[in-house]
Amino acid sequence: KKICEKCKIIRRHGHVRVICENPKHKQRQG
């Protein structure tokens, strides 16, 4: 889930990651 506009969703090898400038916004989903 995107938390803010700067969050980027990256999918690779079945994993979904959220990368953002704000460390609190980082998420990982298997």
C-alpha cells in the first residue's frame, strides 16, 4: 500500500516492496 506520493512499489521475484524517503513507510510483503 502506498502511504504517500513518494512511495514506490517494486515487484520482483514475487516480493512486493515499498521504498520511500520516509523510513517509516517502508513495507515488505512476501
